[in-house]
Amino acid sequence: MSELKFKRVLLKLSGESLAPQEGSGIDPHAANEIALHVKSVVEMGADLAIVIGGGNLWRGKIGIEVGMDQATADYMGMLATVMNSLVLMDALEHIGVTTRVQTAIQMQSVAEPYIRRRALRHIEKGRVVIFAGGTGNPYFTTDTAAALRAVEMHADILIKATKVDGIYDSDPRKNPAAKKFDTIRYIDALSMQLEVMDSTAISLCMDNKMPVLVLNLWEDESLKKALSGEKVGTLVIP
């Protein structure tokens, strides 16, 4: 077993990570691929919790743009995260990773309600816990939910998995000359409006000194390397 620099990790996944390459929805093969990445770090001895978005199924801003009440649109997004969480749980269970889904919106026939002490107990027993339903409140993103759960679970780090290998000063897909940061301060990420996470999430991490690592989950075992302390992605620090 490799020596871990970060033992307890909150992994933030976007809903789009479960989508087919073209279009929206859920691709079970994408869920299986993510599950293998998760299993690889669980086998290293990491304690892992996950927050996943719902953007592959529903984006609240689409409803808001056509006049939908924001709270209603946000609740729909929370329900989308529950569906994604169940798909990922099933993929993990199929490869032998014991997993629990807890949701901030109570639906007891589908998932456990979010209870902080129970979640901590699951993690202590080596189970992966997937937190669904965001914070349970409208007007908050799943980035904020990830920051909140990371603090509540006493995580060593919050890892935001994207399809870009870190934080750049501009979109590297549009600007070949974009500069990548190895490290950046919370306050600079906020002032430069780099869209690492929303401002509420970054502020919550900053107030609680929760480091954030942005990396490409699908690139060359980056998650395993990050937990082992190798230089991967971009680290957001005080």
C-alpha cells in the first residue's frame, strides 16, 4: 500500500462526467470508468466521499431563463444528483466497493437521509459515501455542497475532478497560450474570476482552510498520484 499524503478525501464530480460523449443523459460505461478510478484509491487505503452534480440531466439555469421559479429549478437539479448517485453506487457495488448514498432530500425508500455522524461512521468502516441532493436547499450549487461536506467529514482535501488538468488563466481549449497554475491562493482565484468553483464554495473552503485540488480524473492515474503527494493539477491554498 502506497504512503498517502491525503487520507480522507472528498471527491467532487460533475454530472457531465456521467454523460455520453455526445449529448446529455447517463452513460453506464462512464459510471463504470469512474468506479474503477475510485476503487484504485480505496485499495490504497483512502477514505473517500463523493459529491456529484446533476448537469447531465438538468440545469436549473435553463428553467430560470424561461421564467421558472429558481427554487423549483434548483430542487429539480437536486433530484438529478440523486439519480447520478444511484448509478455511481451501482457501478461501485458491482466491482466490490461497499457504497452508501445519503441524500439531503429525504426519500427513505431510495437512499439514507443525510446524517453527519452516520456518514462519518460509514467512512470509518471503509465504505464510500456518496452525498446526493446538494445541501438540501435551493440557491446553492453542488460545488458548495462539496465544500460543506468536505468540512463536515474532516476531509484532508477536496478534489474537484474535471476534464482539464488544472486551473488556467483562460480556457486552454480556446487559448493555446493559456497559462496553467501549479498553485493559486483562494483570494486570487476569486479576484481573477477563474471559475474554479462558485464564490460561495471557495469562500467556505478559505474560511475553513480546506485545500482544493483541481485535476483531470481521466489522465494517467492522476487521482492515485495526487493522494500519494505527486504534483498533479492545480492546488488552491490559503
